[in-house]
Amino acid sequence: MAHAYKLTYFTKTATINPKSIGKITVAREEGEAFFREKMSGSMTLSGDDYLFMLEAQAYAQNCCQELTLSVEQVCREEVDVFWEGTFTLQDLEWDYDQQSVTITSVKVKDLYGAIIGNWHREVNWLDYKVLTPFKFPVPTTEEFNPAGSDMHSRARHFNSALLYLIKQTLLGTGYEDMAEVTLAELSEFLCADTNPVTGKENYLRDVSLLQISDAKRPSASNPAIKGIVTLKDVLDNLKKMYNAYWTITEEGKFKIEHISYFPHGSYTPPVVTLDLTAPAYKETMRGTNRLSYANDRLKGIEGVEFSISKSAFEAKSEVYTEPKNPSSAEFSAAYMTYSESCVPRDSKGERTEEVISVGLFTTDWQTIVYRPDTMPDEGWVLVHTIINPAWSEVPYGWLPISGLRYPNGHLAASRLYYDFGRYANSFAYGLFGNQKEQPPKPITTPPAAAIELPLKSRSVKPIKKFATVQLSRCCGEVYDFTGLVKHPLAEVAEIDQLEFDLLTQTVELTIVAANECSDIPFPEYYEPIEPEQGCYPAGTLLRTEEVRRYSQNNAAYYVTVIELADVYADGKCAEYKTTRTKSLTTPRRGNGPR
């Protein structure tokens, strides 16, 4: 297999013979889920190639004039474009004495650049005019709802508004076709009837968007008309809330999916497509059976905070003066805290943590309705709505930590983390709660509810890193890097990075595998499951029954033993029992004062 290199400026193209050649690295873009092909290193030209670059410089309209570098892959009579990038005249180092020029940096030419280059453009989200009103009772207050309206008429369908934002961001860029998709094509995760991650009815399909100022004042005669956002900020918050990432399809279309969709491009579990234990790789793998651990990626606490919700929940309200907060701390935050056995610590000995913050959206509907003075006017609220013949309304959703139901509970921080967030965690098991402090503070106000519970991660970080593997790239040798890897040291591994050396015609694989060192699983772990409607949540103590009582006295004490049966709900409108004993001990009286 060989490669041909071509340079183009304006309409003129030349085939070049560089002295040195950079490498093409295929790796996940920082902070994203998609992989991107980038060139590292430099490329030095001389002779006729040097003269071609002098000519390009002479004809350039300005110093930022772009030139295109194409790398073609030649195998027998087949020629394919392997990679394409661009650079400017300012990316060149000239040696006029030696008559050579070095291209120091070439940026990949792909559709991801079209998004990244434009996602800072400001868009007025409220210019999307298709409204989807819904009803929810709101207290009558002079400042926020003097007319006592329960109709929220300024809501917009969130997924449709998201597609509008993408279209407006690309408007006039020449890349408008990337956003010419239906909602179903935009995201299976957000828009399918059945969510591909949970396998249940998809509540993300029916989410409404309001500016907070409009949500606080449903009867106001002067609704908000300006709500400036950028696509970058919205995508960043979607990543933190839903664990949802964007990509570009092979057809060149914009797409948003859950992290479990990547990198294989499907919600179907991936299969092994490269078996390095096969006899054909015996010589290749000789001397590569080494591994190390990226322990710096492990954290003692992981989670997410909704900063708007958190500040409002903790603030004092002048509108709502009841002692009990009408909302739940589960709308504010969700954390996974790991036990002491494997938890990494910093140089001071403190538990390391990685807590991300959602700053653009709130989902705490109860606080907006009952304590509007604690919420800012800026920002956005997302509300899960169900469709009725005439309008929508906000259903009650189950909160996984407390087991209670709240309006808009489906979009609480704890529920979103429970359903979509516990992927690529540090350890397989942890304690799931809405307080970062350990031990957590008990809840003193009714209703009494759990404040943390054991929870199993859906996947863990691949911190096990193997020695790199080098494969030759000759004509006829075809590798499938799209699936999982079977490695001599791991039954299931994955490719973290590919590096194509164009000079030696080889590809170097960086392979990683999941962390096997984990907290000891909780004995008799039970996954918290949403109970059926009308049933008590699983694990709710319904009553305690006395089975029998008897005495076990000795010379010093009167001992009464009580056998008890605790009756719990199973979440399916049935019950189960556990038994325990309780001892009452009182000392025998002596001859002293009575």
C-alpha cells in the first residue's frame, strides 16, 4: 500500500513528495464522544514542491489564504482519499537558504469543524414560535400570578426547539444541509417512543421548554421576547443532564445520542471485531503483554449538580412560608460516593471528586410554582408533560432515592442520573444520594425518606491500558476497528486511539479495558425499581407485626425478647416480610433505695 500527497490552492493542484511526513491520529475529541482524525508532526518540502509553495504564496490574496492537503491511499489500481486537511501561509516555516519549507500544522477538514466553528453564534431561542401550552395549578400571588392562571401558554416543545437552534446556528454557513433532518433522525434517544437506554416509554420525547421568567409568571401580559443561547452551551448542558453527545453521521447529518451509543454507532451491544488472540497475531503480540492503570481518572465522588435548582432550594422564600419545602433536594443534585477500599485521594489525603454543574436549565417545577421568588428570571426550565386532548399537564414522577413522587420528577437530577448518568463510573458499586457530605445529614422534616442507597454502575471507566500494538497496512490486509477487541490480557477491550504512520505503512493501536478493581459488591444488592402506579415503592415499611414475646432472665437483669416481622412493599402492590428480634433489658432491683 502506498500514499500520494496533493496540495491545492485556488484551482491548481500538484502532487508532492515530502521529505518528512506527519502521522494521522484517530482519537476521541476532548470532552466529546466522537472520534476525529488529526495530523500530528510536520511535513517538509523542497525542490519543485518548494517552488509550488512559493507560487502559492505569491498568488495568495492574504496571509490567511487556505491551502488543502490531500492524502490518497493507493492499493493496486484503487485510489481513495484517506485524509484531507487545510493550512494557511502562517502555518509555514521558510528556509530560503536551503530552499525548503515546512508545514508545521494541518487542521483536519471535516464536518465537525463546521459545527465547532459556528456553535458560539448567539440565537434568540424565543424566536421559535410554535407553542405547546400545558396546565398546572399555580397559587394566586400579587407579584407572580395575580390572575390565578394555571395555563402555561408560552411553552415550546424542547426537542423541536433544539432542532430550530441547530438550524439557526448553521444558517448562512453553507452547511445548512447538516440540519435537514426529522426529529426521529436527529435523535433516537430523545425522540423515539421507547427510550433505547431504559427500554421503557420515553419521557424525554415529551419535554417542554420555558424561560424561567415566563414559568414564574403564567398570567403576565408582557412575556419574555428575548432568550439568547448558543448551541455550544445547550449541547454542553445536555451532556451533563442527559449524558447525551452529538456527532455527525456518515451521511453528514447532525445527531444527538446517549453515551452508550458511542463509539460503535448503535444501541445494540457491540461484538468483538478484532481478535488479537488469534494465531495470525501471535508474532504481532509477542512482547506486548504489558499493562498499566490510569488511576488518576478514578474519583471518590462523582455526580451532577443543577446550580439553579440547588441555589433556589436552599434559599429563603418570602412567598411560601410553610416550614416544609414543597420540593425535593433530588432536583438539585445526585452523587455516587464510593467506599474507602479503593477511593483515590489527593496529596492532602482528601477524597478526589468530579462533580459537573448544569447551569443553563432547572427542572425543579415545585420551587418555580410555590417559591418563585427564589428562582432567577434568567435561564430555562424543562418540564415533562403528557398530552391530553385539549392541552398537556405535568405528571408526577418517581424519585429513585426517596421513592417519593413529585411533579416533573422524571427530570429530577437523581432520576436522570439513575436512568442515564451511571455510565463510565469509577467503580461498579457506590452509595447514591443527593448530598455530597459523608455521612449525609438526616432528613428531619416529614415525610421521612431515604437519603442514600446502594446503586450499581452501568459501566466503569476503562483505566486498564495495554502496551501498544502495531499492525502492518499492506494491500489486502483489512482490519475492522469498529467493534470490541479481544486481547490476551482481557476478553473484552476497546480501541482508545489509532495512529497511522504513513511512512512505515503501519497502524499503532492503543487498547484499554474496564477497571476490574472495584468496591466489594453490596451483599444481596437489589436494584431500586420504580413501583407500579398506585403501589408503595419497593422497600417501603408498611407495618411491624409482633410474632411472639418471651423472657430470658438471669441473676442481674430481666430480659424480654420480642420477635418481630417487618412487612415491606415490593413495588408491585404485594408484600414481603423480614424477621428480627428485639431485647428489652432492665436490671433487677437490689436492696438500695427504691
